[in-house]
Amino acid sequence: MKPRVYIDGKEGTTGLQIYDRLAARSDIDLLLIDGDRRKDPIERKKLMDAADIVFLCLPDAAAIEAVGLIESPTTRVIDASTAHRTAAGWDYGFPELSLTHRANIRESRRVANPGCHATGFISCVYPLVAMGVLPRDYPLTCCSLTGYSGGGKKMIAQYEAPDKGEALYSPRIYGLNLQHKHLPEMQKICGLTRPPVFCPIVDDYYKGMATTISLHNDLLVCDKSARAVWETLADYYQDQTLVKVAPFGWSEPMIAANTMAGKDSLTLIVNGNETHTTVTALFDNLGKGASGAAVQNMNLMLGLPETEGLAI
């Protein structure tokens, strides 16, 4: 019998992207709800209890409520919201971070899918902390540029309106209170004792992200150079399929944030010299930053090939 999969919130951007990756697959049975009953808790509960895997593509409060509806002990959940990323009893869905993360995801009943900005930050920082290069109390700063699809249907409509205002043609800095919702998972998952200063930016292109951390090498352990930081990351991810490290020093004079648009993989780029280093994570905010990562986690949980249905 094929695994049964249900997407609660299929009409949203993340849900639609997950559906697009699953609809043509013959190795799963995709359960669908009638359009006029998609907000009916009784019908949703019926489908969630019938499913082997449920994707939650809902606002935080609705995701918490949906988990409470599930009674079947065999239903496993992948939550794409922020609600459970630092919650006890939930495994963080970033398998490339360690063998332990991967093993926990395979066996988990409750997986929290990473946030898009957090994916970029954690992919850069976690290995450097784990390998003892980056002190846990390092005063990190991060700048993360994203396409407007990350803001959901309302923001997409704003950017694609024929009469949009002049401001929407330029990069816009947001999260000005420095309390972005991805900060708790950035700090907790990386084991940082000091929260980073995080600056997110949205721009007038559909999808793709460039998340960059900047480092003073003299504050790293053993006065590491940019090349040494690159070597650490290249060694750490050398056996991974969906996270790769580019050769040291980007070959182009600029880095385009939409380079990985349409892909479900992530590339790390290290630049710098003996005194300063930048590490940039390039990926698709709807791919490895959301729906692609969710499908990757589903594949692991069901014992299917990890990259099945994904664009590498």
C-alpha cells in the first residue's frame, strides 16, 4: 500500500509548491479535500487521521490547532509554520546538519520545517559552531535578501499589481524591530548564546535568496582566514547532495540572489581574505527554504529516495 499524504493548507504558496512536487508522483497516494470543505475541521480531521504524512501549511495558530485535531497514532506531521521550530517534542527538519538530525527526522512523528531566512543562516553558522571555528558568543550579523514570493499571496499580489507604487521597485528592509520570527530558531539550533543582528530585505523579483553572514577573522578560534572557513564548510558538507559549497572565491564580480531559483538545493559561497570573511547561502526561498525542504523531509520519513520529486 502506498503512503497516504495530505496537505492541510494546499491553497497557500507553500502548500501549492508542495502539491506541485507531489502531484505527478506514483509512489504516494495524495489525499485531496473538496474545495468547499477545506476549512471544515471535521473533514480535515478525517483526512489527517487517514494520512501517513500530513503537511501543515498554515498560520502558526492554525497549525497548533490542526495538530490538536489529529488522533491517529500513526499520522506523522511536517509543519511548515513557525509554531513548532523550537518546541519540545519536535525535530528540526534540516538533515544536512548532522547524522543525528537525519536519523531523528527519519524516525520522527513531528518535524518542524525550517524557516527560509533561518535555512540560509543556519547552513552557514551551524557547521562553524559545531567544528569550533565560531565561538557561541560571537556577535553575528546577517543580511538576507529574498524574492517577494516569500511574503505569501498578499505580497505577491502587491508586487504583481500593474499600479504598484514606486517603492516596490526597490529593495525594502523590514523587520526593523530586530525581532524577526526566525531569530529564535537561528539562535537555538546553532547553539548561540548571543542572538544575531538580523536584517531581512525583500526585492522586486519572484523567488531566490541570498543570506550572508560577515565575520571578523581575528574573533574566530585560531585566527581563521576566509580560506580556512571555506575548507571547514567544504569538509562538513562534502557528502551532501542538496547542500554544496562552491569553490573558494566566487568567479563572478557579483552574487545574484535568484541564482538558485527553481532548485531545491542550496549552495554556500565563501569570499574574503586574511582579515574578513563573508559566507553567502544561495537557494530558492520556495525550494530548500520551504516546500522543497518539506518534501525532502517527507522522503526521509517514508524511507524513499531523499531527492525524489526534487530539482537539484
